[in-house]
Amino acid sequence: MSALAKNYNRRKISFSYGKGSFLFSTNGKKYLDFVQGIAVNSLGHANPYLIKAINKQSKKLWHVSNAFIIPEGEKLAMRLAKKTFADFVIFQNSGAEATEAAIKIARKYFYSIGQPKKNRILCVKNSFHGRTLATIYASGSKKMTEGFGPKVDGFDHFEFGDHKSLKKSITNRTAAIMVETIMGEGGIKVIPDWCLKGLRKICNKKKILLILDEVQCGIGRSGNFFAFESSKIEPDIVPIAKGIGGGFPLGAVLMNKRVAVGMTAGTHGSTFGGNPLAMSVGNAVLDQIFKKGFLANVKKVSKHFHSELNKLKKEFPKVIKGVRGVGLLIGLQLYNDQTKFIQKLMDNKLLTIRASENVIRILPPLNVKIKEVDLSIKIIKKVCLSQK
């Protein structure tokens, strides 16, 4: 009997160690891990460079309060600001916390400029922004909110791709539009560049803020550092997490100078957010991702991966409905139930995870090798053959 609560439907498998793209189960079997903690292990398992960084920092200092200056955090914040649209960063421990902070920043901005009634956030219906009370109501999914009333107010919703509904939903109380640049849990649905440009124009016209949630799709997963970069726009606020820590708990919210005006001393805080150990790991992750050619290789490998998956789609048109995603945030939409397909992939030593709309999420590490991609293609093809 387990003393753990039953809030997870865990697969009947556990692992003793990992290396790169692979996990090794407690019974000695080797699995190609294309879950990677759900896009968290950006540099794979037991990455030597990250291990070195953790070991070095762990011998010096793990944690001090944010009541003091933390040099490792100052360094990481400056690197993020120089690389991106942002002027300021607040560090957190997770994506949900980063999204919560983004909501607070948007509301506090309008309060600070004398418009306290502009406090509602407009989101895509059935999106995913975390599992805190505020973020589940931001997502607007009945599955996520049922049983957790009373409702946390302040969120309005529109259907994905319904631009008329979006425009009608904006009122004089709307403070911001918050969307995932690529919807992860929602089925690997990509917001096109032209649409992101349109969102920016709408926000400019209505004098509201644009929040782009890049918790899952950011930090190189799209082939760009941020997925929105291909659209050539700049958001006002961006929450990040997952890949920035390479497996170590780390989140952040990035913001421009304009919206940061409301975040004065005491308006937000975190006991563990920005601790020296997490900051050292974050800096080590950026060392690797910012290396010359790293993101170009992500694009190269992902182009090959998408090409091979689309070949399988043509070969098995009654099994695979579509190939979704950008970079190494990939969705394989099936006609039949994805649960059995995912189990058969696991039986053949490939680990994947589900998303909405009968989509299988495929999330290799960003430094995955071509031969590992090809191995996954062979396994997927084998399972497709069994579905005929």
C-alpha cells in the first residue's frame, strides 16, 4: 500500500537512473524517454554539465532569503533580460507560480496607473496555465475546476481560433489577454505567427497587456529560445519554467519596464524562488542553450523528426490523423484511443504522454540525437502496423 494520495494515475513502472535520452527501470529495462518529465529535462537525464554545476554550488550555498542580494540570481536575470524582450525578472519555483505572478503583475499594473477596475484576464477556453486555484479558473476547464468552488473570479474565455469571440469578449474591465503560444495539455495546438501579430495589435489598440505563457514551449523547445520569436512581436509578460531548470525546480516571470512599475517592495515574494542552487542550475542550462549552434541543431533534428512522422502519417492514414507542433514539442493525433497506443509504445520501450484531442505528446530532450529520433520512428511504425 502506498501512503501517497491518489491524485495521479501512475503507470506501473519506476526507474533507478537515467542517462541522456534514456531511462533505466528498476527491473533493468532500458526505455527511450520522450516524456523527459513533460518537457522539463531540456538537456536529458544526468547531464554532466548540470551535475558539475549542482555539485559546485551545493558545496558553497544552497539557500538564503530574498531579503539579501543573491549574485547567482542577478546573473541569471541579466542573461534572460539581455536575450529577450524583458527588462525585469521575478524567480519562482514552478510554472503555476510563474503564471500566478503574471496575473498579479497585470492586475497591479493597472491598479498602479489608476485603473483598478481593469483586472480581468481573457484566456482560451480549456487551456492550461497550472493547478493553483487561480490558474485552474484561468484555464476554464470544467474537468479542472469541478469540486474546487467557489469560483475564482476575474477570468473570461474565448474558443481557440474564434477571433470574433475574442474581440467581443474584450471589455473595459479587461486587463490582459493570456494565451499559451503553443497549447501543450490542450493538444499541441500552435498559435500561428499571423495570429500572434493580431493579438499584439489588438492589445495595443485596446491598451491592454499581452501575456504569453511559455512554460512548456519556451527555453529552446520550439527551436527558438521563445516560441513567439518567429512572429517578431514582443509580449508584455511571459511566465517560464520547465526547461529553464533542466530538471531542477525553477520558474520565472519576465516583464517589460512598463508593467514592472507596480511590482514594488512587498507586492510579491517566494521563500525558495531564486535560491542560489536553483540559480546556478539555470545559468548552467543557459550556458548550453546559448552555445553557438545549439538551437540551430534543435531545428535541424526537429525538421527530420517532423518529416519522418509525416511519412508515417501517409503510410498509416487510418491510424495517424495529424502531426502537430513546432520544434521538439510534437503532437501525434490519432483516430483511435491514444491510451492503448501509448501503452504499446511503452511495451516497445518508448515513453510518451497524452494530451487533449487524442494527441500523443512527444517531448525528447533538446540535445536528442538523430539516431535516437530514428529509433523512436521505428517503434512508432511498429505500433502503427499493429493497428492495421
